[in-house]
Amino acid sequence: MPSDKNLTEISIENQKIINNKELTIWEALFPVFALVAMLAYNVYVFGDDALSGSNQFILLLGGAVAAFVGFRNKVSYHRMIEEVAENIKSTAGAILILLMVGALAGTWLISGIIPAMIYYGLQVLNPTIFLAACLIICAVISVATGSSWTTSATVGIALIGIGEALGISIGMTAGAVLSGAYFGDKMSPMSDTTNLAPAMAGTDLFTHIKYMAFTTVPTIVVTLIIFVILGFSQSASGEADVNALLLDIEKSFHISPWLFIVPVVVILLIAKKTPPLIALLAGTIFGAIFALIFQPDIVANITGVQELDFKSAYKGVLQAITVETSVPTENTALADLFTAGGMSKMLGTIWLILCAMVFGGIMDAIGALARISAFMLRLFDSVFGLFASTVFTCIGLNFTASDQYLAIVVPGKMYAKAYADKGLAPENLSRTLEDSGTVTSVLIPWNTCGAYHSGVLGVSVAEYFVYAIFNYLSPFTTLLFAAFKIKIKQLVK
């Protein structure tokens, strides 16, 4: 039986891989099987309400099962709690960003920024081209910023509102937004995952991006074609209703092109490599200032006064930042679009992330993540098998560790030597890590990425899963290239 002193750590980019040589593969997989079974039954019982809290507790129960396996293998409680703490610490930035996104949504509503985006978007976009336009817009923004998270939090929210007003399924719109956002996240040299993958595999950034284009460009082209076809299936019969929506937006807000200064400033700050948290805080503050300039009546209405003074202005802005705020409208179609949850709306998503980090942290502490990766490495012997093993390991770690960075770091470290032994250049590994680790994270509700985007866009993973075409097509593309030996670069000796 191993004890804590038998565990070894490899520290990479602030992530640790813990090996436990005496843990069997069945012991490592048992918590995964238990979690899947419990989640399946929980979703059967609660349906769409499962993410309201019960799934979070199931993740804790999954962590308890993993802890039981750890105790059987003499891994101490202290070691497990320490790793959980490290995992939660690694999500601190994400949690703060989530809170700031909630705050930004509140001030961008009362300032008229989001309504202005919807107002002008309704005039430019029609149902036929809307989904394809969503994909292209989000791809451009994400390449420029290097962040799928920022793309969702800015143009993504507005596009969801426009799509809803046009009568398009929010699942379709979210799928188009995320497909474009993750294309940019993969291909931008400013993206953290795009820098992390080549670092793990042992290649350089721009070699990685150029090599990744071989699988990524065909995938996004196929995705775009599918969304164009879906666009033609959308009814354009609601154009008369759009005019009514435009009039109702004008009744509720003072709409001006000047409002676009704020989102442009936020995007420029991100493009200039300003930390996202600082950029979002700036966007929130500018949104509050613009609310007082352009929509003083709305701010006054929030606090129930006739005329604004310093106290009521302060109270109105803080309410929009922190709690649910609604702007009155007689149009029922606009009621949801004119409501923002503030920072409080993000607390459920934060709760989910924390519980997921408990499960992932304990799985890492007992050595289960490393054991599963090692097993997958031995399972396949051929070149195609090596690619398949990498893909399944990345997806499995997104599922179990609930973190896309671990889904890149662990397989990157574990498989680097295997690719070299097969005579394969390291960019084969870095591309596969991104094609399967980065993009599939958003398809899992309790993964940090799935929880974030679902919370920010207000669309459940179940609703957008089928339409996040780029995200689930990418692993198939990389396996297709491997099966037919397309663009598989050999190691230069």
C-alpha cells in the first residue's frame, strides 16, 4: 500500500501531475463510473433543473467516492484537501471574471449598450444570414482578443438577444457564438491555451498555429456551411414584428451609436493584452458612467425617485451591478432581454465550478488522472491509436478534472515521449491537444468552460450542445487526418 511519500509530483505551468504507482486502473476509473451513474440518475429525476444545485452536490459525492479510493491506498486526507485547495486557487481568476461579467451585463443593460446592439443588429441581420454572421463575428473578435470568454461576455450576449428577437433558437445562436469563439481561441497567438499546448508538446507557438490550421480551417468551413444551411431553414416571416421591437426599444432607451464606444474600448484593451479582469472592470465602470449620461431616467426608475441625485445614482448603479435589474417594457418579447442578473446571477455557476474542482482535485491527489492517462497510452500501439488515445484522454480529463488546462497539461506531459518514439514531430501532439482538449471543454456542464459560457449566455449546455458544431467536429477531424495520414509530420532527425 502506498503512502504520501510514494507519490511524486511534476510541476508544469502551475499544474501538478501526481503519480501513484500502486493505484490500479479499475480503482482510478471507479469514481468516474460512479459519477457518471449518479449524474445520469440525477438528470433523469431533475431534468433541466439539475444544474440548480443537485448536480453540484453529486460532484461532491463523486469526490467522496474518489476520496474513499484514496483512503484505501493510504493517501491522506490532508493531501487530498491540499490538492482541492490548489485546484480552487487555480480558478480564482475565472471566478472573479465571472463576477465581473455579471456586473458588466448589469451596467451595459441600464446604459443602453446591449439594447443598442440589439437595435442596430435587428436592422442589419436577418434570420437567413444571422447564424453564419454570428460565427464570423465571434471568430474575428476571438482572434483579436485571444479569448472565447471575452467574446461570450461582450458580443455573445448581444447576439443571443438579437437571435431571440428574430425568433431563432437560443441553442442555435449559442452554438454559432461558441463555434466562432473557439475557432479564434485556438488560432489566436494571444490565447493562453494556444501558448500552453506547444509548450507542453515541445514546439514553438507559430509552428503550432500553422500546423493546427490544417485541421482547424476545414472544420470551421464545414461548420460555416452547416450554419448557412440552418439559416435558410429559418423563417423570415417575423420582419413586421422586428419593426415593432425597434419601436419598443426606442421607447425604453435613448439609443445612440456613441454607446458603442464602451464595447470597442473593452475589445481594444483585451487586444492590447490588458488582463481580462481589468478590461471587464473598465467596461463596467464606463457602462455605469454612460448609464448616467444617456439613461438617467432608467437609473432613477431603478431606485424609485423622480430626479437623480448622487445618492440615488449611486444606489441605482450598484443595484444593476450586484442584483437582478429589469427595465420595464410592455413588449413581452423584450422582457427577458431587458433583464440582467448582475453579479448574483453568476453565483450558481461559481458554485458549480467549486464543486467540480473538489472532484478534480481529489482525483488528481489520489493519482487517478495520471493512472488513466498512462493506461490510455498503453492501450493503443499504432500511430492512429496514439492520436486516438490522446483525443480520448483529453476529453476524459475535461470530463473528470473539469478543467481545460489539465486536459492539455496532463496528456501533453504523458504523451510527449510516445510521439517522439513513433518518429512524430511535436506539433502533431500540440495540435491534437487543442483539437480535443481546448474545444470540448465547453460541451461539459460542470467543466469550468461549460459552466462559464452557459452562465454568461444564459443557455444550458444541453440546449447548445448539438449546435456547437465546431467544438465536437474538431476531435473527429484530427482523427480523420490521423487515420488517412494527412499532414502527419515526421520528426526530423
